Amino acid sequence: IRCMMDPKLGPPLPEEMRATSIKDVWIEFFLGLVPPAALVFAALGSILFGFATPTEAAGCGAMGALLLSLAYKKLTLKKLQEALVKTLEISALIMVLVAASNFFGAVFARLGTPMLLTEFLLSLEMNRYIILAIIMGVIFLLGWPLEWVPIVMIIVPIILPLVEALGFNLTWFAILVAVNLQTAWLSPPVALSAYFLKGVVPEWDLKDIYLGMMQFMVLQVIGLIIIII
């Protein structure tokens, strides 16, 4: 709809980049789209249908991606080394965060902080959806400077006793947190995803990126409200 309103946002491909025949279109479709889509569907589908655990599906997906890169002749020793180093960095970061969050959570649990927080907010005798709005607001603000991993590992476990005491479904609450964090990533003044996009396309002005993201942020907020309702 946005491209129909402003064709400059989605200009047509140049003539030299367009397929010259239906045969070329089908070849591009089956060779360029079907294999990656099948890999994603196999990895996620095996989890959703209960055929594999997330760890098993991730391992199979990584092997499938490796085979696809070989088939497309895109795999080099340098790229493989970079991927392995990046994977090691992310894994080490997550392990440190998990260890720190367990230590942090254990200290807070021994001090009785989660129960103290729960009893304090419940004693205010506010509507449970007002308390939920406060929780979502805190998570939204934390989503500006922080990534999702420390929020999920450290902040959410402190809030869970309160959520359970309010009678909310934990799966439903987890979906709310996920959508809320996505919205925070699109929200100025920080909007971490805007800086990622700026790094990918340096020639784009940050102001234009913010303006483009605001439309998606509105959709995210509408989705969040629909989930709550």
C-alpha cells in the first residue's frame, strides 16, 4: 500500500536485472527461493510439530545452511572461520549472561525481593491490567538501552511471581514481552534496529529510517493491544 501511494519507495527493477523469460523466473524461483525456504520450514516445522527439540533443529539447520552454501559455491575457508568465531562469541556471551542471571536471581530470591515486589503491588489493590501496563512500560523502557537477552534472563524472572499471582497465563505473557521488546527496538530515541540498518546502508539518513520505522511501530502497538484484548 505504501509503495502504491509513493512509487519511489518501491521502484521497479531495472530492465537489465529483470528475467527475460518465464523459464528464467522458474529457475530463479526453484534455485534461489525454494532451498532456503525449505531449510527454514524444516528447522521451525520440526520444532512446531514436535519432531525435534530447538537444539536439535538448530543443529540440523546449521548443517543445512552449510550444505546450501556449498551447493551455491559461496562457502570459503575465511567465511567459515568468521562464522565459527561469531558463533563462539555469541555462545560465550549467552553463557556469561546465563551464569550472571542465575547468580543475580539466586541472590534476589534469597533476599525475598520477588515476593516483596509481588506483595507490594498486590497491596495497592489496583486492577490487574493496570499492573500489567506498568510491567509492560518498564520492559519497554528497558528495551531501549538493553538487548532482549539480559531482559529475559534477569528482569523477567523477577516479574514472573507477580504475573502468576495476578492470574495471567505465562505463555500469553511471554508473547506480550516479545512483541513489546520488538516495539521498543523500533522506538526512538534509541531504536537499536535503526542503527543496525544505518550500518548496513550508510547512505540512508537516520531521520528517514526513523520515519519509515514509525509505521511499523504503529502496527506493533496495534498488535500488542490485540494480544492483550
